[in-house]
Amino acid sequence: MSHSDLLEGVAALVQLGQAGAPGVGKALDEARATYTDGWGADYEAAFDKALAGSVRRFGLPLPTIPMTKAEKKAIRERHAEPATLPLSEGAAVLAETRAQIRRFVALPTEWHEAAVALWAVHTHLVGRFDSTPRMVFASPEPGSGKTRALEVLAKLAHDPVETMNTTTAFLARRIDAGDEPPTILFDEFDTLFGTRARDSQAEELRGIFNSGHRRGASYSRAATRGKEVVLEEFATFAPVAMAGLGELPDTIRTRAIIVPMRRRARSEAVEPYRERENGRELEVTRDRIAAWARTASRKIGNPWPEMPDGIADRDADVWEPLIAVADAVGGDWPKLARDAALVIVRDAHDRPASLGIRLLADIRRIFDKSAEKRMRSTELLHELIGLDDAPWSDLGGRGPIDSRFLGRTFDGYGIPPARAIRFGAAVGVAKGWDRSEFADAWMRYLPDFPPEGGTVLTDSEPNPSKKGKSS
């Protein structure tokens, strides 16, 4: 009998014994005698180890297996039915969760307090959802309470994994290891999305964080085992909370609930957090969340919540789990969750434009100021770099933008590359753009853009970039 067959057989016998089947003790003795016959003490030890492992996995030992009282108690506690709380306790549990967060972290508004509390509870119910929002604590300066927020969530969330410099291999395996995903708490995200932007390891980690908001996403890799190359695939679906300085890429931001952290004012008092003193208090709250979640799991998605007006598409994916938790709790929470969604989503939409949209707006400003309908690429670069209130003269500390930057950025907005245009006798032919070539992008990405007499290009109209030289 192979060792794996032994484990399987012993496990089956132990399960039969726990179910009260007669003769199991005798069968185990015969199995032991057969397995060890002629092989000596080493095989006896292997059998006993396998038997003890199966007992510890499947429950209380059979009478024929000698164990100490402490071992029996530990096994009994491990296999006891988990605690539950009635559904009606949800409002009290959620209020307690919110109060614990408020004790140690100064959040910007009551809406953010509600969102963070709902997010902590949703990690215990993540198995019921198809998506899970990223919770992001961001600030422009250190000392704003971001790390403290993660420390508190580490004591409230389901199966927390705290990290700031993890590897892709560890994170992928850790997420995929259990029946339910852990909660990833990632500090100092600026190290991942900032200076390490071109690091291959950072790129893979960003891929896990980007994809893991939706169930079914995976991280795939080829691994070498001896002389064989095998394909490995790991699920990446897991709740993630992040903290750091500065801006996040849109791939994370659009899947996240952003909490803008600030340094506390003197009027904002919080308790000092000490792990040895306060950690256990928060864990008691976490146990109550878990106990309520075991009951509430049947309520989640029955029915799925209706989103408030203005929360649609990706915003709906972000907020549906939290609003579903609020609906299961009942009371004031369904309205509070929807109000929080509207306020936080509105604030997110009011944030400064992305770099690409800022570039489109500045180019429109330059064309509006100029009487010309065409502009050379060198002239456009000169005008952009000369804008005092724009970042183009020293973008991210890398110096002024160039024609390659324009080409890469324009490509994403459907703007053709610079083409040869005749600018008149004084200039002759030079590469540049016609104003009309920006019109479609301005209309789509700058909502207040009014088409000025000129025709906005459509699929049925020729694109001037494909006409060759203009006269």
C-alpha cells in the first residue's frame, strides 16, 4: 500500500468511526498490522502519524486511540460548531464595527465611516459576491492615519494578510490556498505604483490587484519542475485594502472606494492604538461579525439590491457588495449605504482630470487662443511647454514632453499621428495637425466642448489623416 492510499484509507475509517459504524477500531488495528508487517518500527510510526493526522482533521478520536485531555479538548474546540448570531443582530454588529473604527481612525466624513465598516463586514461574506471593491486610504503627506486604518482593519476583516513588500508567488498562492480568499492589506502602495513602475515583479503584482476584484480572475505562470515545464494557475479574487501617498492608476481607482486621509486637526480626537491592549477588543468585534455573517449569508442576494440613481456600470460593481450587506442589516443602514455611495462616487468623479484629458484640454485652449486652424507639431510642443499652469515643462521630474509623448497619448484617444501639411509659402510643408483631428476626442472627453461650426468626424466622413498631403 502506498502512503497516499494509506492516508485515504485511514481517513475513511476515522470518518466511519465518528459516524458510529461498528468494528472500526478492529479494522484500524488490522490495517496497522497489515501495513507494518515485516517493516519494523519506522512503518509503525508512519501509520500512527497518519492515523493521528486523520483524527485531528476529522474530529474526536476513537476510544482505541490514546490522547491526552489537552489534545482531546483542542480537537473538540476545533471541530465545534461555529458560533452564529441572529440576523436581527446585524445593526448592532455593524454599529459596533463603525464605533471601533471611529475610536482609532479619523475618517473624513460619516459616509466614509459607514463605507469602511460595511467593507470590513463584506470581507466575511465575500463568498457570496462576484466582485469586491478595493478600499484605498490615500493622502498627499505622511502622518495622516493611513497605516492605522489598515491596522484596525487587520483586526476586523476576515483572514487578514498584512504586507507592504510581498512577492507575486506568495500572494498568488496565499489567495488561492483556502476555500474562501483572505483579506489583503497592502501598505505603502506608492512603492508599487511609483518608483517601481517599470519593475517586472511590480507589474505582476499590479496585475493581481487589478484582476482580483472580480470572481473567476486568475494569475497564470509557467514553472519549471526539474526538466519539466508546467503551467500553474491561481485564483486572484480577494478583498484588498491599500494605503499610500499620492495618486493611483485608473485601473485601481475605478475599482476602489477612495478615502482621502488628512492629518488630524486638534478638534479630531482618537484613542491611541496599542496592539497588546486594543487588539483583542477588536478581535471580539471580528468574531461577532463572523458569527452574524454565517447567518446573513443566506440573506445576501435575496434579492440583490437596487442601485440608487447615478450609481451604474463599474460604480455599481464597486458598491453592490456593500449595499447588499446594508440591506441584510436593515434599519437605517440601507439608506446610509446608498447615501454614502452617492457622496463618495460624486467626489471621485469630481477629482482632477487624468493626464490625457488635461493634455486634450490644454491643446484646445491653445487652438482657441490661436487664429490658425492648423498647427505644426513643434509649435504645439512649444506652446504646451510654455503654459505656466501646466505640468508639460517637467513631467514627473523627467523633463519636458516630446513628440513621442504626444504620439503615445494621442493614440489612446483616436487622434492620428502628425502628418505632412502645407502651411503656406513662409513655412512650407511640415508635420502637424488640423484642429478638426482633435474634435472627436474633445467632444467625447471634454463634455463642455462645443463643436465650432466645424464638422465632427464620424465613421461616414473621411479622416483627413488618410488623405495624403493637403494643399
